[in-house]
Amino acid sequence: MSEKAKIETLLAEELPSDSRHARQLVRRQLIAEAVMAEGSLRIEDLTDRFGISLMTAHRDVDDLVSRGLFRKTRGIVSATPTSLIEASDVYRASRQGREKQQIADAALTFIEPGQAIFLDDSTTVQHMAGQLPGKVPLTAITNSLTLINTLKDIRDLTLISLGGQYYNWCNAFMGHITIQEIGRLRADTAFMSMSAILDDTAFHQSPEMVDTKRAMFDSAAKRILLADTTKFERRALHCFAALKDFDVVIVDDTMPMSALDRLRDKGVNVLVADEVKSQRA
């Protein structure tokens, strides 16, 4: 399948809009994957590969470079050694869309009107946003600029935006200022996702992200992890918490039954999204 065909397929399957912005997001995600797979590419080669002009290719690459994902030198774009591509919003936005929505729908059943909830910057949590108007009155607390812009006009929803240092690659605020703000708050539930789960433990590549999510985790009465099956058996550098430390772990319906049984035998309260919705309906 050609790269242009991949763009059309992703737009049809996972993105609701065929807008210029949607196409741009998909194209940049595919460029990112291509560079990560091959290590480096000539920017001129991107024009034929993706059916774009040289100016558009440079604009796409410059955006990815600004997020700390790649280096650009003498017409060549190359991957950085940090592999932050796996954590970037460009990469995450169009991955496992069906599974993320399934998990997000299940997570919404744990919200009651009048509650205060932490929402992290993960794209799985962002899938919850569209149905939050049905849960008002509600207080939503988030460090995600994407969520702040999405939730700001919802009637009867009190939005608390967490400031701090802005990180372009995840479109969110993190760092000690953000953590201090979180520490002054207490919420009913924290909803979050992590980039990797290995040995029944959640991990993330970014230490700043781990510290920010940890502050939300510590300031909530209930902690719910949203984890599509692709997160399992992946590696990341920084340990966050054991799965059994979460009150609930919600997975999608592609999780093998053998894996579910093993986690439950180890004391992890893991729930399959579709089952959650039917049980709590």
C-alpha cells in the first residue's frame, strides 16, 4: 500500500473528518513512523513518497523537529535517540482509535455528576471528552491543552486548567509548578494512561510525565488506568506503578483471556471495556 493510500485508509477508519488538519495529522504521523523505521530520510524523498510539495515536506519535518522527535541537517531528517515519537501527540492521535474509544466509553461509567476528576494528557482519556456534557455538573482538572480547549465551552462543567511548563511534544503542561498545583487539590477519580506495561507494571519514557501523573494519582481517591492491548509487553524507561496499585484497569476486547486470568490471579482489578458498559448500564 502506498503512503498516500495509507493516509486515505487512516482517515476513513480512524479520523472523523477529512479536513486539511486531519490529513496533516495523519501525514505527519506516517512521516514520523517512516523516519523511525528507516533511521533517516532525505526530505526530497518525502515529496514523491507522500505526494506533497517540497515546501509542505519541510513544514511537516519542521513541526516534528520542534517536538523534539527528529533532527534536520542538510536536507536529511533523522530520528533522535530518545524515541519520544512513542509519546508524541502526533504519533498517538490516530493509533488504536476504536479500542481507545471503547475504553473511554467504559471509563465514563465511573463518573457521577457532582464529582471532581483528574484527566491526564493521554489520547485515550481525550476520547472521553465528547460525552462529558452528559455527566455535568462536573469538575474536570487537566494539564492537557487539547482537553482544555475541548472542554472550555461545556455548560455546567467547572474546568481547572493546570499550569506549569508547556511541552510541545505532548501539548501539555508538566513540571514542578504543575505538580504543586495538583498537590493542593483532591479529586474523586483520576483517569490516566501510560505508554508501556511490562511485568505487570506501568512505565513511561518521560520522567516529567511520570512525576505529573504520580501527583494526580496521589491526589485522587480512585485511580483508573486506561490501557489498550498494544501497551502490554512494551518497554519504557521510567517506572510508574504496579497495575495492582490502580483501583481499576480497563482494557479493550482484544486482550487475550489467558492474559486477563493471569492479571486477575495476581490481584489486578482488570475489566474489559464492553463488559464494564453492560454491567454498569
